[in-house]
Amino acid sequence: MATRTGIQWTEVTWNPTTGCDKISSGCDHCYALSLAKRLKAMGAPKYQTDGNAVTSGPGFGVAIHPETLNEPLRWRSPRTVFVNSMSDLFHAKIPLSFVKDVFAVIKGTPQHTYQVLTKRSARLRKIAPQLDWPANLWMGVSVESSSVFSRIDDLRAVPAEVRFLSCEPLLGSLKGIRLDDIGWVIAGGESGANYRPTQIEWVRDVRDACAEAEVPFFFKQWGGRTAKAMGRNLDGKIWDEMPQVNVG
């Protein structure tokens, strides 16, 4: 079932797959990994598969859940849906056939807007031509530092209605970032006991790049020991810009 979420840029989460593996510095303090461990201990059925002891952990083994595919068909009112908040749809262990099944559900429910986010941009780019891209699907990649700018190039090759970047947790300067063919940018600091602080100059650079490229900018949080610890205010303003897209 869909889960209401505190993520400010969406409304609900839908997890037809669960589990993942760490692949870059942005994964070091993965909130989903920690949550999966707790859900496994609570007996949640989706989180009984263990992953690699180094890159994943208890309850976070990659698994597909075909029984969840029909959930969006039962939602009566239009929703903005973050797909796989607890996984990565483009993980190598998720069969192409299942990715196609997820895309088919998205296409079959045009009243909803779906947001898919991946760090595995190389696979995204590779299999994109084999997918039927619905108009109500926004495709994004995580860009936590300049060392992964190549993910943006991969995203540009994808025929999504909206291409977006999630610069969260923002771990370094993204000065020089190119935003051509990008329709939205989210930025935010890391939260949790071992959070790595985000510098105001890094956030300003992203905001200013968005302004220059006329790309909507959404600042999610400064982070801290909790997600709300330091608020969302940037230079006296809350930045809640979203893409303006007519779907349905």
C-alpha cells in the first residue's frame, strides 16, 4: 500500500521493489538501510531478505514485490508518488521485465504523477530504449558531489517528460553544474547521528545555477541530527519550486 511520507517534494511512497547496495559516498549513511533493519526486526514481510554484509545489511537484500503492482490502480484521488523510496528500480538485480511492469502501471494510471530516482544511471541509460516512457513519469538521478556529474549526462539521454536531480545529501560544491535539458533540481543536507554538514555556499551555487538556467529549485532541508533540526530557510526564503507539467 502507499505510505504517506514526510518527504516535502512528494505525497506518498510506493515500493514495488525493496533493498539496495551502497555504490557511492551519498549512500554512506543511507536512511533506507537503517529503516529496513528496524522493519525486519518488526517482522515486516517485505524486509526479511538480507543483503551483502558490507554494502547492504539485514532486511535490505534486493527483492521484487509483484503483489504491490496493482496498488496505484486502487487510489481514488490523484497523487504524487515517489517510487522506491526503499530501493533503486535500476539496480542490476531487478529484472528488466519487472521494470517494464512498473512502467506499465505508471502508464495505466495517468491521474498520478510518479517520481523515480536512481544512482545507477548507466543502467538507466542502457535500458531506456527498451522502456515505454509514460508522460506522467519524472526521472531523476542523485548528484551528491561533482564526482558523479556523469549521471546527469546519462539522464539527458532518457526520454522522460521531466528529468530531475536530487542533490541530497549535498556533500560538496557542484559549481559548474550544467542544467541543460534538466527540468527540476532538489537540494538538501544530510540528517542522522553521523550527518556530514552541508555548506551554505554549496546550496547557493546550486540555487544560482537553477536561476540562471530557469530551472525550478527545491531546497528540502539543511539536515542535522534530525531532518528538521536546522530547518529549510535559505537566505530568508523557503524554496518550494516545482515543475509545471500538465498530465492526465
